[in-house]
Amino acid sequence: MKRDFIFSSESVTEGHPDKLCDRISDALVGQYLRRDPLARVTAECAVSTGILFVAVRLASDAVVDVPFVARDVIRDIGYERDGSQTFNARDCTVMTTLSEFDRSPLEAVDEMAMTHADIDRVVARDQVTVFGFACTHTPTLMPLPVWLAHKLARRLAAVRREHLPELLPDGKTQVSVEFRDRRPARIHGLTVVTTQRDVRAGDADRLRARVREFVIEGAFADEEIRPDARTRIAINPEGVFAGGGPAAHSGLTGRKTAVDTYGEYARHSGAALSGKDPSRIDRVGAYAARHAARNVVAAGLATECEVQLTYAIGLSAPVSVQVETFGTSPIDEGEVERRVRAACDFRPAAIVRRFGLRRLPPARPDGFYVTLAAYGHVGRIDIELPWEQTDLVDVLGSR
Amino acid sequence: MPASQSRAEASSRHASETGHDASIVHATVSGRVRIHVPSLYRNRQVALSIEQALIGQPAVKSVSSNVYTGNVLVRFGADLNPERVLDLVGGLRMDAAALRPGCAAVSRERARTGGPRLRPAADRPRAAWHTLGHEVVLLHLETTGEGLSSDEARQRLQRYGSNELRAAVQRPLSDIVVSQFTSLPVVLLIGSSVLSIVTGGLADAAVIVGVIAINAAIGASTEAAAERNIQTLTRFSAPPVVTARDGVNTLVDVAALVPGDVIRVRRGDYVPADARLIQAADLSVAESALTGESAPVSKAANVLVDHLAPLGDRVNMLYRGTVVTGGSGIAVVVATGVSTELGRIQDMVTEAAQPETPLQRQLQTLGHQMVMVVGVVFGGMVLIGWLRGYRLIDIVRTAISLAVAAIPEGLPTVSTMTLATGVRRLRERGLLVRRLDAVETLGAVQVICLDKTGTITANRMVAQAAYVDGRRFRFDTGRVSDDAGGDTVAGNSLMWLLRVGALCSDATVVANTGARRVDGTPTETALVHLALDLGLDVAWLRSSFPKLSHLERSEHRMYMTTMHATPEGRWLLATKGRPDQVLSRCGAAVSDGGLRELGPAERSDIETENESMAGRGLRVLGFAFAEVDAAAPDEHTPLVWAGLVGIADPIRPGIRSLIGAFHGAGIQTVMITGDQSATACAVARAIGLSRVPRLEVLDSTGLAGIPDELLSALACRVDVFSRVSPSNKLQIVRGLQRAGLIVAMTGDGINDGPALRASNVGIAMGRGGSELAREVADIVLLEDDVAALLEAISDGRTTADDIRKSVHFIISTNLSEILLTLGATALGFGVPLNATQLLWINLLTDVFPELALSVDPAESDMLQRPPRPAGTMLVGRTDYPRLAVDAAVMTGAAMTSYVYGLRRYGPAGGAGTMAFLTLTGAQLLHAFSSRSETHSVLEWGRPSNPWIGLSVAGGFGVQAVAAVVPWLRRLLGTVRVGAGDVALAWGLAGVSFALGETLKILTHDHGSRPRALPAPQTPPPAVADPTVERRET
């Protein structure tokens, strides 16, 4: 295994077209669950120039004004009418396809009211391998590159609202971290790409200075490892162009799975996380795996841990539970895996029940899922996520 | 708004200093010159000022300007020349005041967008009065809140013209008559009469001209009658308006209003011009005619609206053609007459060209085919004659008679009669058809666009549901049911809700013998109706709790409160309004038999229910009340929650089954609405709009930004278009048409006008509909009964089928005439039939069967099969072999008869007479065959058509008479033949008929078909599907 290397991860702001799609998808999931916690819903979006396509498949009587929710999200993100923008909350066209799931095999089930035997009867309806990862790079037990990339992206979005109104909500960041002995040592380079409404002469340098001041310095203010003199900082390396967001490039739900998870530092499933209700194992399985990995690291059983769960159609329990500690475990890896299996119930209904995934949208005014769509579904500190709790530390730590 | 203000001023000043940038388009005709003036384009103010300035010049005879081309045509006398006229136009100073209303913003907007791309007029922003404060507006219009002086008003009236819309789009009689002569078959007919005159057949020509005249008379009278009927539908003339003139409020005629006038409107008034509000007291306006939104819009004077906001969102403006439903207001007129938004929609209607109907297209193609056939036959005849060594004059005469044979002289009569019959039938079912062709087009319709408000829904508000004390209620025409579904009585707690609704209301019950009437805003009317329906004595309630004062809703307080005296001398507060705001003022809620505390759980339940009701497309109101001591209650007096009521525009009965029937007939249904998508989706689901368990909704206010091809591709998939503007409707219809579909559109509002006109069949509501909608539609539903459309579609399809049958009959019989003449000539037997005989056949004996075929009854599965594909021809490639075989069989019989006649009588008359008799006989009998392309006459159980038998009998009768009456024999050039030979000739005709039917049975395998007595009423089994079979042939 390599000990010294450079690793880069990227993140995008909530105004990136792909993320915009993720966000609308998750806002819809949240709105449906708010009205009907037992709703089955899949919401997928695609956006291109002035048109947003939303496909909602549904098994529920709940009624949601889909274009209204979508426009709300677009407005919230910051695409508002200002004359120059062709894509904005008010004028964009929303093409909605509402279709019904065949309800018979999908009768509504409430995991909260289930017995052990009931939970066994709820089987995976899809085959998927999901991964969860945790490491000691940061207090949130996330890999440093993606953590920093998210931080920059988040900062970029916030700064846009407060200081740089000429920017569009669409932006991209990338951070390269130099590792020595598998520990982050320094920032090798970082890139920030912004989009702007228009290009005025002399703007490029001013913009560069302000991004450096507000975004980069702000983001690294409380970090241990900061850019040094040799760090290559690229702000809009290809130049400053006018236009961005969905008016300039298209977007699709589920195309930013690496950004949603570990920035490719660890493995992640190809399946999208956003736009799916909690009955979808490819979404909640990833959360459960992260929960397990995080608790393994938090319990001191490893400094790096990847949990892999494989589900097969028609089975309730995962066909495979693999725990990889990359040689960082003080105890036998097999023992760690045994403890994880014993401590975590990975059956689909058990996960929904453990995390209370159906009741989160009614309980939180924003509908919960919409907040997951940008800056990662895991390793968040700004929102309270059930799968980020270290409630299994005691169970895992004891024999 | 200082920036936009100064910009507007700057641009108008700019325009006023430069004058017109004009150029001569052409001046080749002496005394006339056409001049292009860019600033004239789409600007009626400029048009008026140019016209008035030029007509004042001594040598100018007439001026006509066209705002769509930007050209002015000037006719002038000897004292002028084109260059001088150009100088005159170019030198005209733009009158700054004339430019202002409406024009500054247009020129500015065009300068910025720059592109030459033509967009529907309504998309292009005009004067942005809604973005300016009303003081600024008054300043711009050089008026004050006190209004104009009479003198000034008179001057402005001269300058801006009268506040009238252009005269309704009526079809003048001359137009109707001329349109009867434009189809190609009629032109061919005229051609053949000319041919007849050339060849000396004056009698023939007279007969043909007579046919043309009869044909035109039938068509024109039918269309004119429909036109008259439409004109007699209620015509609305607006009452005078309260207008401030010379500082005094006087009643002024609507036509005399000018920009700058200050008008007062109150509940029930029609808004007479576009105006900017100066004051509004609880003003609400129903704008559905203009915007398609069924709920009235609350208006306010002291708000500014975004420059690009759609009409429906410009809450500080009033628009002509809308109706005040509540409150009152004072406003300054900013645009009159054709400059109003309504005038612009009229413009769009004029610009939206009416598409060619499928029948026109098919007859056109048929005509071209006939011209080719005539050409080939003529050439072939000349060639054969030349090879045979005939004299040139004989060859040409025969060739001309052949051309006469080839032209389907009976066709125009038959198609006109068929369509006219259809129009009459539909009239009995409450459908007024304005154009004959519309009947047939209706049968070809592949997509029907339904305007939601007014077509699918009733365009009024009705209380549908309530949520009281944790229970859900549904209301249905005076009945209450709870969520369990069963009927229930209105409990005590529901009664409280109704009382609040009846008290906190400005709606008045008009005591009327017979029908009860409630006057007020749609929402309040709906609530009072509900209270009355459920047995509340509203009159008693209101007299027992007299209203003391009321607090109107405002921007920050989205609810209204009324205060009433109770019989016990206390005060009763009744509040209704936005549920969340009303709820936040409540501490307790009505419960069965008393009050209970409103805990967080109850509040959350109410909020959830509110959202759920709103999600179902209901307009939700919250109700609360309080009884307090006489001390004046204030904003903070705690209230008692009474419940929620959901109100909606109810769906017309029978729509769901109608939509199902449309789908059964293979017609795609599309709903178009200005409403939000939640409302639209709720309605779409309720009526089963989508054929599959999937609903496609396109929600957009800006379809203009979508490329044409994409819109057209999307339009074919979409079930619901929500939040669309009037110009979007036009785009949707065009998008569907670009995809090759035949589109019908229903509508009732002014805003539907352009789309109604552009669609292949525009259908307007006769009762609730606006005048404009009725005037541009092809079909008007007198009773607003959309279900009648279904019968009309069936009728249209039958008509199309019948025209097809007639055409096929005409083609095969005419072909047999050609084959006979060509064949006999080629074989050296001479010419069997002369031109008169051929005309006789085409105009007399064959016309009866053609007419009988044209009223052939509908097949029972008419509405279970898809519409015929667009572009289907009356005579297509697949029809050629059958038509040729039919013609050959008839020719064979006539040829046999002719050869027999030659043997017996020699070439002088007798042989021709035999051929004439046999051919007419065979053709008459062929009428029976022509009823179906696949079914033989032996099959039972098909709808019978007694007219066929009668017409054939009549045809034989006419032939018999022609054979007996000497002068007719002379006219036709026939001779007397023996009775035995007549029997032989007709016998040969019978053989031809039998042979034709046998061939039909042989070519179509009827083995699997139940031959005897299939029940005609039941839907046919799958194998008997005629469409499937037709594809196999």
C-alpha cells in the first residue's frame, strides 16, 4: 500500500446544475414524506438551458405541487430574475412527469410499528453494493481532501450572497492534499472556479483577490493544515467567462455521487443517493455503512475503516458485510467485522427504523432531505444526521 | 423609480426630436407611393399621427398605413410627387404626447433586443405603467387626480381616436360567396364549361354553369345562416363610466374615454379601458377572460410591479374586458381602444392565420390528379386518333369529350351537400358551424386542446370541502359527507363555521322568486351558497347580528374581520382569511358542544390539512370568531378557531366520461390553463386526462424561450400546460400542428382568441364565452355542452367517409367512361359516347347515387377507431387497383353491348345507344358496391341506406324517360332501340355488377367473418376491425 501520495477531491456549490437537480429531487422527496411519511417516491431531474425536466414516480395519495417546489429550490439557490439570466425560478419551464408505481407489491409499510419478524419480511428490492468510510483526517472522521473541497464550496456560496453579488450560484472547487505515511501533510494545490453574470474589464484580478480573501482564507481559518507558499492556488485558471449554471451546461440527478460521499478517497456505490425515499436500500444502505465505519473509528478499532454491504433482491439481510481497516486496527480485522455484524442491524427496514428516516421530514421544517443534497450526505456538522452519531462506540468497544 | 422614469422621458424626448426615418418602397404607379416608416411598425399611435397629418395636406387623396408592415400607402394628386410625399412623412415631428402611452417602452425594448425575430405581440412589453408610481403616471399623462377638462378630453379624443375596438371579425356575405368558387374542382368545372362553349355545346355549358350556381347557393346559404345565428348571440354593449371631467364626476360614454381620464369603478362594472389604479378599496377583479385564471385578483394602488410581470400579476392595473367583482377603485386611463391589451389580443387573432383544412388539401390534391389524368387522356386520344388516321377536328372533338368525362362535375355538389347536411344535423344538437369544411375537419381531429376554465370547469367558485374539529367534510350540491364517505348532518361545529362565513361577508342574497341569487365576490358567494344549502337562515342571522364595522384585509393582514352586535349587547367578531394568519390569532377551537384548547398538535394538524387541501387545488380559507364585551376589540383579541373551507371551480358534469370517449376515439386530450400546476393537476387527475397512469405537466410562463422543434416535440407528450399566457396558447397549438397533428381547441375567453383561430377547428362556448372567442371560432357550442362535440366528431368522420365513398364512385365511373371511349377508338370501333351523353351521365344519372352515398349512415364503430392519419388522400395509391378493376368491369359490359349494337344497328346511333344504356346501368348498380370497399352487398346487418335503392331506381327511371321522350333523344343523340335490346343492355349492366361484387369477395377473405346477422350494436370483434382490414388491403 502506498504511504506517500497526492490525492485530490472536488466539490461543487448548490447552484451547479447537477447539484441543482439533486437538490430539487431531495426537496420533492422531503415534501412528499412530510405529507405522507409512508410515501414511496422517486424524483429525478434533468436540466438544460431553460427547461427543467422532473420525473416523479409515486405510490402515495399525497399531493405536492412539483413545479412550485422546484421553483422554490431554484429561487433559494439564487437563480432569480435579473434580466441577464435565462434560467431563473420564475421563467424557466418545468416539465413534470408524474407516474404511479404499481402499488400492489409496494404497499405502504411503517417500519416504526414493526416486529422483528416483520422487519425480516421487508427485503431488498434492488441489488446493490454500498460502502461506508471513516478515517481520522478530520474531527468529522472524513477524508481531508473532500472535507476541504466542501468547505471551500460552501464558503464560495456564502460569500456570493454576502460580498460578491456578481457571481452566479454555480461554482466548483478542488483540493489536492499531499499525504506522507497516509497522513495529510500539506495542501498541494487548490482550484476555485466561479461563474459570473457578466465580464467587465479589470474584473478578473479583483475577483481573484476577493475569492482568495473571502473564500480561501475564510475556509482555512480554523484548519490545522493551510495552504503554504508552495501551494498552487488556481482561481478561474481558464479565465473569467460570463454565464454559468443551467443556462450554460446541463445537469442530472445523481451525477455527483463522489461529491456526495468521500470525494473518491474511498469507494462509493454508483447508485444515486438523492431523489429516493427511505425504502430504497441503495440510499439508506450507504448511510448505514457510514454509520458503522464511523463508529468503528470512533471506538478506536481503526484509524481508517471501510464497511461494504452487498444486498441481493429478495433477501432482507445483506449477503455480504465486509469491514476493511487497511491495517490500522489494533485488533484482528475479523474480530472488528464480527463486532460490526453483532452491533448493526443492516436489514432495510431496520435501518429506516433505527435512523427514523420517514419521520425526519415532518419533524424538520425544511423537509430534511433537501439539506443533504449539497456538500455531502455524510460527515456533516451543520445538520444533525442520525448516521453521524457515535452511539455504537460502547457496543463496539466492548467484547 | 427615478431611474426608469428618467429613461422613459429621455427616450420619448429623443423620438420627439428626430421625426421619422422613412424610405420609398415603390412609386411605380403614378399618383401612388408606398413608404416604409420603421417607427410605424406595430405602433398605432404613429399610424394615427401620420394619417392625420397627411390627410390634412391639400394634394393628398388618401392615406392608409399598415402597422404590421410599417408601410404607408399614399395616393396623391397632380401637385405632389413621391419625393415630396416622402419629405412630408419624414418631416413629421413626432408628437411627444402621442408617443407616450404605450410607445416609448416599445421602441426602447426593440432597441435592446434588436433582433428581427418576430414574436407574438403579447410577449413584447409595452409601456410599463405598472412599474411606475401612480403620481408619476399622472404626470406622464399630463393629468391629475381630478381628471381632464372637457376641452382637453375632446382634443385627446381627436388625437388618440375613440375608445373602440376594431369591428368584430365578421365574415361578409361576399366573402362567403367568393369562398364557394375557390376550390379546384369548381375551377375545373368552370374550365369544362369553357371547353363546352369552345366545342359548340352551349347547352352543355349552360347545364354546367347551372350546377356551379346551385352548388354555390347551397354552400353560401348554409354558411351565411350559421353566421347570422352567431351574430344573434348576446351582444354586449358597455354602460357609461363614471369619469372625472372638469373636476366633476359625470357619466361618460365608453367610446369617449381618453388616456388621462380618471374613472371610478365598483363591483359589477366592466373595466372600459386599460388603467392604472390611483386608489383601491378592497378591489378585486375577475380577469379570467384575459388571463384564464378563474379566481379574481386582488388589486392595490400603492404597489409597484416588476417590469416583466405577466398581466395577471400586475395588481396595480385594470384591463379592458375584465369585470370588477368586489370593492371599488379610482384609476387613470392609460390606453384606450386598439392600444389596450384586449386590442392587442385582437391583433394577434388577425395575425394568426387559419390553417388549410384537410378537405381543402385533399380536394386540391385530387384536382391536381385529375388535371394530370385529363392531360394524359387527351394526349393519348390524340395519338391514337392520329395513328388511326382520323381527321384532326374529329380527334380534337373526341378528346374534348373525353376530358369532359374525366372531370368529376358532380363532385363539388356532392361535397357541398354532404357538408351542408352535416352542418344542419349539428345545428339540431346545439352546434353552430361557421365553415362547411369544419365538419369534416372535426372528424380528422387528432388532438383536442381543452381550455380548463370555462370548458372543463364551470368558471365559478363552489365550496368543496371543510375541516372542522378534526373532521373532514365534503360538500356536493347541498349534501354533506364526512371522510367516512357517508352522508352526515352538518353538526354544531360545522354550523359555527357557516355562521362566520355568512356574517364575515359582503355578499348579498337577492330575494328572488324562484332561483336564489347571491351577489358578491366568487369566494364569498360560494360561502353564502354553502350556508344556504346546508339550511342556515342567512337573512335571520344577519338581522340578529347586525354588522357594526369591519376591518378589510391588507397587505400585512391577509384576513378580514367584521364586528357584529349580539342580541345580548355584546360584540361578535367574525374573521376569515389566510389560514396560517387566522390560526395564529386563535387560542381555542370549536369542539362538539364547546371549546377546547388549541395545542401544538392540533395546530400542526390544521396546517397539514391546509397544505393538503391547497395541494388538491383548493383555495383554502380559515375562519375564526370571538364574542367580547362591548369594549372595542383590537388586533390582539384572541379568537376561537372555527375551521377551514376549501373552494374550487367545479368540474362540469360528464367531463370524465367525455375524456374517456375522446381517448376511445383515438383523440389525444390536452388541457391548457393559466392556473398553477397544483390546481391543474388536481383537475387533470379528476377527469382522467392522461390515457396512461402518467401525467406530463409543462409549467411555464415563458414558452417563447423554447426552440420551436423542442416545443413541438414536448407538446406531443404533454397532458397539462399550466400557468400559460394567451400567446403561449397560440404557440402550443402551432407546436402541435408543426408535429403534423390536426388540432381542435376549445375556449371561451378573449385570451383564447388567437389560439382558436390558429387551430384547425376552433370551438367556442356560446353561453359563457366572450364575444371575441365566438367570433373567431369555427364551431360554437350554443349550450356550452362539450359532450355534443363527441357526436360532432362522429358526424365529421362519417361525413369524411361518405365524401370518400362518393369520390371513389365518381372516379371509378368516370374512369369507365374514359376506358370505353379510348378502347373503342383504339380498336377502330368509332366513338361510342358523345360529349352530351357523358355530361348527362356525370351531371344527372350519377349525381343521385352520389348524393345517396354522401348520406350513408355511420358505421357503429365510428368512435372506437383512431382518426385517419393526417395526410390521407381522398384517392391514394392503394385505391388505384380497385378503382381500375371496377372501371374495367363496367367498361367491359358497355363494350360488349356496343359491339353487339354495331353488329345489329351499324355505327349510326344504335350502337352508341346500347353502350350508353349499359354503361349508365352498370354505373347506377355500382352505387351499391360503393357503400363499402370490403363488405359485399350480400352481408347483412350493416346500417342500411334506403336512399341508395331510391336513387338507383330514379336513375333507371331517368334513363327510361330519356329513351322514350323524342326531344331528349334528339338532345342526347340516341336512337330508339327495341325492348329486348334494352333488356339486354341492362342485363349486361347486371352482369357487370355481379362480377364486381364477386371480385370484391374474392380479393377480401371473408372466411373468418360471421356472414349472417352480426349484432350491429355490439362493438365488432377484433378481427372485424375495419381499420385493421384496410391496412391489409
